[in-house]
Amino acid sequence: MLTVAEVERIARLARLALREDEQARYARQLSAILDYAAQLAELDVEGIPPTATVLAVHSVMREGDEVVAGLPRADALRNAPDTDGASFVVPATFDDE
Amino acid sequence: MLTVYAARERLRRREVSAVELTRAFLERIHALNPRLNAYLTVADETALAMAGDADARMARGEDTPLLGVPIAIKDVLSTRDMRTTAGSKILANYTPSWDATAVARLRAMGAVFLGKLNCDEFAMGSSTENSAFGPTRNPWDETRVPGGSSGGSAAAVAADLCCAALGTDTGGSIRQPAALCGVTGLKNSYGRVSRYGLIAFASSLDTVGALTKDARDAAIMLRAMEGRDPLDSTSVEVEPIDVASLDQSRDSLRGLRVGVPAEYFGDGMQPDVAQRVREAIAHLQALGASVREVNLPRTHLGLPVYYIIAPAEASANLARFDGVKYGLRVQGRDLIATYMETRGAGFGAEVKRRIMLGTYALSAGYYDAYYIRAQKVRTLIKRDFEQAFSHVDIIAAPVSPTTAFPLGAKIDDPIQMYLADVFTLPVSLAGICGISIPCGFDRDGLPVGLQLIGPAFGEQRVLEVAHVFQQTTDFHLQKPKWHGQPRSS
């Protein structure tokens, strides 16, 4: 059973602010799902290679390297929550500016 | 009921113009969508402009299998200058500057885009109840879910609110709603259709496909979208679908070897769902196919494997929603707080649940025990199918253990909800193809789906068998009865 403290730690890693009632609910629900997944631990998978992709192809080379127009600045900024017209505007990363 | 094929025939014979056809669909959408909530965006002006362009192209003598045909698109696929929300508050006002490749190919062929269709948030769910914009209702019974995550797509096709719809399938999200809404839904082999422009959920599993009114339309739509795309390094060039050969396939399945996995008929099945699927398999046999049992012994492991791998990939993919470049921003006291507040407020309950599950499975100390182990069992699931396909050409099975369930019935119990996909998850993990086609009704008159599963890139055979089934049955032609008809129909 995951504790509320563990849920807080995971939420912090995942950059999710949770309310207290959410923390308690997720502790319960995530525990139930992980218990369900515990049946995987009982299997013998010795020597079985992991599947990361079902395709036989790996490390595909890029086809040519032609110069093409990039995304225009206005298009890149059109959905931004805050801009100064030329750049994204975000809160300061460091305390002392 | 207007299929893509029939619409194209009528347009070609000048019985109707693309603008007239589009106007008729828009009227029907405005009459019925308030009840169903299948569309999140109805693009009246864009659709009529695209239809006008299609009419002009036809006047110049152009002809494509989709020219002037009104379709609609699941809202996880990017559409140029048309709002794309992924069913999430965090993208409620997001408008892409480019088309997904699948969308671009349909646009180039002259298809008309009626709008964007509701879905579970970021395609995570089995009922469309996880949409931030309210659930879609099942046209067969408006108190029930349409399935998910492509529930808006399935409902729109079932209610004739478009000729066909694009969907996506990561663990069953085309096949399960197709079954619950009584339409045809093809999940393509991984890599057959480019994922470029699809808002990513689980990149090793995500596929783009169509929900349609029959198997021929499924073939037409796949032919239009498939093939290698330089913008998606996992897209694959394969022998293209031959749509014309479907019509040459006789009403016989002589020589076809059909496998039936006992593991797909176990406990927890709704009895009349199992019964309808067994009758459908008997019908395949009556058409000349030979039926034998096959073993897929790891079927029950599909669910735990999927709910480790898919959330792990999702937790990485959804890291991009940080309130900086696009989407919602909730300002916090510093940058980290801004990330946390934005994501806490912008994501719904299921998305947060999966991000945390994935973060946990990938975190130090758990990575080998959960993520790598799940990937190893994924290998075993894939091998089970390879083994089965050394004996049979196609596998026939149910799509989902039940028919459409009531709204709200499973929303507070994640595992019960996940079990709705227990028969679709293994196909996704193996990266192979499967189609859901209507095969009858339960005691309440709700549609039942038959799943026909093929090996990787075996879509042609799957479509041919589905087409013969539909040439000799009429389940796919039956429509929901509307209680209180809309004025326009």
C-alpha cells in the first residue's frame, strides 16, 4: 500500500500539485493498480528480451538533409500563455534576479 | 446511412454537390449533437469552404476516393487552424499550425472536415467520460457510454453525423467504442499510418485509424492515410491496401483458417456477448472457413503489462505540458510551482493517475521490477500471437466482455474500467492489426462487436474477411432508433 507521503513524492517528481483529498484517493487507487500488476512478478522471464518497439527497424537514418522553412515565429508563439511578441515569457528560474 | 463509398458515387454522378452534402450533415449535427456531445468543435465555415473547393475540383474533372466526402476527426489529431483540445482543459484553447500527416493526406484528397470529435482526455479511457468537456452519449441508448477513448468518433459514425471518422487506438480505443456503438473500427498495425501530429499518449503503442460504416470504407480510409512518412521514423512502407479487390472477393471463405482463443471466452463475459460472437464464428464456418482452437495463454497479462508500459510512456510524453509554450498556465510563486499548479489544474483525474503510475514505474528502485519486467512479458504476448499465426490466418474473438455500460458505472473503479479493454490490449502490445465489426445485439438491443485479428501488416486479409461477413449479414446496416426525432431528419 502506497502511503500519502509516497504519493506526494511521486507527484512532486511528476510536477503535479495535488489537493489533500486527491493524495488520499490516489494512494488507494495506485495501490490497487500496483497490486494488480504484482502478478507480473510471479512470472519467470529469465532470458526473455524486453520489447521496447514491435518494429524490426532500429536507428533509422534521416532521409537527406534539405533546407526547409522552419515554423514561423508568429506560429510558434500563437498558443503561448504569455509572450512579449518575440519570446515566451516565463517566471524567473532563480530567486535573485 | 451514407458511407464514404456511397457519398463518392453520388457526388460523381452529380446527384448532390459537396456543399449540399456538407450542409445536410451540419444541420444534422446541430440537431443531434446537443444530445450526444460527439463533436467538441463544429467547423461550419471551414467545412463549407472545403466543400466549395471540392466542388470546384470536381468541376475541373478531378476524382479521388474522398473528394467532397464529409468526415470528422478525433480531437487528439492536429488540424491546421482548427482547435485541437485532446479532450483536456490544458489544451482548451490550442490551435495547431500544422496538420497531422494522416489529416494532411485526407485534406489533399479533398475530404471535407466537419469538425473535431470528443474523446477521453489524451485518449486515456474506455468510456469518453474522462473528457474535460463532458461525456459523449451512446446513440443506441443515451444513458450509456459510447466506449472510448474514440467515443465521439464512434457515436458520430453510428448517428450518421459524418461519413467516417478518424480515431486512435493505443489499447483498444478504436475497436472498443466501435463495438459499443455498432460501427466498424480498424486498428492498424503499428507503423502503418504515420503518428506525426498525433498528440502522443504511448508512443510504442499509438496508432491512427478510422471508424466507418463498413469494411470497404475502412479500406478506403486506410489506403488514403497509410505509408511511410519522413516526419515519423517509425512509419513503414508496406504493400498498399487494394480496395478494388474487396469487391472481387466472393461470398466464400473457403480455405481460410480461423483461430478461436479459449482465453477470450472466460469468466466475466456477458453471456449474450459470448453467444453472438460464437454465432458469428459459426457464420464464418458456414461460409467455408475452417475453425480451430488456438492458445493465447498470456491474454490475462495484457492488462498489467499495458498499465505499466502505457503510463510510463505517457508520463514522459505529457511532460511537455508545462504552461510555457502553449496551453493553460497557472502562475505559481516560481517556475517549479508554475509547472505544478498548471499541471495540477489542467489535467483530469485519470491523466494524473496515469502520469503518477508511470512516474512510479520509471523511478529509481522500481524501473527493473515494473517497467523492464513488463517489457519482457510484452515479448511473450507478442510471441503467443506469432505462434498462433503459424497455424491460422486470422483470429476471431470478442472485442469487449460487455456491451455499452451505463454512464457513471465504472468511473470510480479504475480496474473495472480497464477490464473493458482486456481483449483489445494484447493486440496493441503485439503491434498487430484488428478490426471490430457489428455481429448482433444483446437482450437490450445494444450492439455486439466481433474482433478479427490479423498478423502485423495483415490488414488486407482482415478487411476481406470483414467485407465478406458484411456482404452476407446486415448487422452493420442497422441503426439506432431515435426517441424524439430531430426536426431536420
